[in-house]
Amino acid sequence: MKYFIQLLTAMMCLAVTFTACTDREEAVLPASSPVAFYNASQLLRQELERKNPGIAVKPAFILVNTPVPVKPDTLRTAERQYMPYFAVSMSGQQFYPMLNVAPRPVPWISYMRVTPGMQELIFLKPDTTPAVKTVIDAGRDVAQTVFLTDSLGIYRTIVTHDSHPDFDKGVSLRIVQAAPDTGLLRVRVNRVWLGDSWAYGTASGYYHLPLADSLSSTLYTIQVTPAGDTSNVLKQYLLKAGRSQSYTLIINGYLNYHEETNYASPDFRLSFIRNK
């Protein structure tokens, strides 16, 4: 009997040891999905500026799987430090802090990590009322960007998948059409048209722009025109880009005055973010 107990004890110890070793060998980091945010809404930009008369910051929060109503700006700093938000500095420049990272002077919130699966996102206005709610499918290790835009005060989102193979023979460029009142647009790079035409709310995959083997970088002339009149260049931008780099062109802002926006001054623009 004594021998049996000793044998049983030894087997239990061996099982515990084996399990512990197995756990250590198979330990992995929790699965996550990177999500970034970009404010392409002229109306929200103006709302942020009106709510920030050069004195204080009144941000527009983004809620991730958080029920409303909620007043994020009334929470303690420790409670809201992991909430992404759009804001404007005292000088009127937009900035977008995220996860205790220093504010970046571009309309871009760097990637935050969420649990893979369906994620409910609620974009709030500066007065904390909801602007729009959307649901994204966050794939494991699949980087996505959620662009916020509006058409005469009706907010919407455009979601893009950001991962793509490197292009070592030149530069990669994709298009996000977030300008609501332009109609169909066309994009030309160095006299070469990219795709057919782009409607409000659409986004392209990455186009490959060639680069001479003797160069490490070059200038690309990017022009945006109406699809029906390609001789009318609405906006032009000179982009300096290097080999294997990738960029996103965001066409955004209003082209014309509108009663629904209190005849706010049009702020049609071509904005760029570098993805790699």
C-alpha cells in the first residue's frame, strides 16, 4: 500500500511538471487586431474649432464597445486615458493623442489594439452626442483604418484594410474618397489615371507607382478632377516618396457652400498619410 501511494504521488508530480512545462512552451500573447482612426470630416473639424476658442480642448471621443449615453470628458484622466479622440490645439491645429503617446499634428490616431471579432464603434461629437455608430469585423492581426466623414451633417465611416505586400520597384498609393459634394472624381499621377472614377465613400486598393532603378525617391504630381471634365483640376499635390513606401490619399472637405452647413467656407483638400 505504501508503495502504491508513493507511485501515485510520483505520477501526480510528473503530470504537474509536464503540464507546467507544456504551458510554458505554448504560452502566446493574446490575439489582437490593430485599428486606427482618421478624421476626414470638415464639419467635425469646424465643430472642434468652434468648441475650442483658443483656450481649452473639447475633444470628440471615439467609444469602442462602450454603451451610450456616456460623458467621457467628465471621467477622470485615468479612466479615459485609453479612449481615442479627435481634438484641436490652442493654436487651431488638430491633434489626435492615443494611449499616452505624444499628440501627432496630423488627423490620424495611431493603431490601438482590440480583441478580434465584431467591434462596435461610436464616434461622438464635441458635445458628446453620437455622430455615427458602426460595426467592424476585426480580424486577428489585420490592420484597419476607420475614416470618419460627413455629407451635409450626415456622418458615415469608410473602413480600409491596411496590410499589403511591399513594392520594391516603386511606391504604393491608395485612394479614399471622402469629399461629399464633388460627384465622381478621377485621380491622375504623372499623367497616368488610377482606376476609373471614385464616388463619395469609396476606397481603392494600393496602386503601384513606378520608380526608376537609379533613384531612391522622386516627386509625383497628383491631380484630382471631376470624372466628367478631366481638364478641370480641382486640386493638385506634389508628393515626394521613396522606394517601397506606401501612402494613402484622402480626398476630403467640401468643394462648395451649402445651406445645411451654414454656408461654411469650403475646405476641399488632398491629405496624405504614410502607411509604411
